[in-house]
Amino acid sequence: MENITICYLSWKRNDVFDQTLKSHLEHGLFDLILPENRLIFFQEISDQDKQLAEKYNCKFIGNKFNVGILNAFVELIENCKTDYFIFCENDWNLIENKETTFKVLQDSIKLCESDIIVRLRSIKNPGIPLYSRPENVESWLSQDISNFPYKLESLSWINEPEKYYNTLEKVQLNTKWYICTLEHQKWSNNIFICKTSILKNTINQLKEYKNLDKYTGLEDTLINEIKLNVKIAGGDGLFTHLDNVKIK
């Protein structure tokens, strides 16, 4: 898959990032993505960071300061040379095998060709935290949930979402996918893949928000301020989120 770059964003927590990269290596992702298409941006870059990148045969860039998610995100976009861009923070473990990973990424490219952003978080094992999950699912399902703003995330706790939502489009490729608009599923900093061109087209607008006090996060900026006009897809996914680990 020479047309995909995986772009990592990392700040400290090299023990966690080592687990992440190890899972990507051992589960076959690095057999699919070329070394020159594995790029890491390190906040407050250190010699230990550089050694970690070299250990897993990844390219790296960085800054001696913590420049924030948005600035780093722009740097990764500008340095991406392939058609498709995976955004991955340092705490997303790959939990599926190489064959499944290939099929999901193959599907993802087909969806991306229609200007869809594809979420790659596992629905059967999303990891924690999953803030949108209700404390009592049974009680939650007894209510009107048609306006629930995290419909794709709810795939983690309901099996047939079409019974509850009429705003999801079901698509069968190698695996099953559900597609909706941004009003029905907020985008997030969770791991995703999309066309690089979509993000490159937003760079000038992103740069306007780099240092503004009103910038509150990648999701808010791309959706509420820039109003990125795309759809979101979710399916079985590939990656689980590691539990929060305190930064030392």
C-alpha cells in the first residue's frame, strides 16, 4: 500500500509509544506501509525519541517545544507525500492481524475516494476512555436516541444501529460499514484515514487558527470553524486505545 502514509503524533510517554509501534510491526501494518511512509512528529523532541523512531525504521520530524496538536498536525500534512493519510497519536495499538488490516485499509481507500473520513477505532474493543458510552445501555435504548451525536461510536454497544437510526447509510465491502454526516457523528482525534488532498486544502485555514486563543481542539476547528464538508464512516476498525497514562 504505497499510497498510504501513517503520521504519528507523540509527546513523551515513549513506553506507551513503544507498545504502539511494536503492535504495528508485529501485526503486519509495517509490511503494508513502507518505511518512508511512516512519519512521526515529536513534541519536545529528545534523543530518546529519535532512537525510538530509528528502532522501528520510521522517519521523524519535531520541535524542541510542545507546539500543540494543531501545529503538529499541519506539519504532518505538509510532509505527507502520498494520496492517503492516517493520523495516529501515540497510544493506538493494532489488535487485528495482517490479513484483516489489509482488507480494512482496502475498504478505507474505496471510501476515501468518495471524500469520506474513515474511523479506524475498533468497535468490539475500542479501549478506554469511551466517553460517549452511556452508563446504562438498556435504559439508554429505551429512550429516543435518534439525535445522539455519536452514532458511529455507539456501534461499540449496539449491534444493529439501523434499528435506532435512520441517518446511517450501510455499505458492504470486504467488511460492513456505516456512513453518516458530521451532524450525526462528531469527528475526533481518534485514529482515522482520509484523502491527503482534503487536509492539504484546509492547511491555509488551519494555519489561521494555530495561535488563536479560541482554538479548542482539532475536532472543533475542523468542524465548527472551518466546517469541513465530508462524511464519516465507521466499521469493525483495527485499533484499540490504550488507557490514559500519566505523562511523567
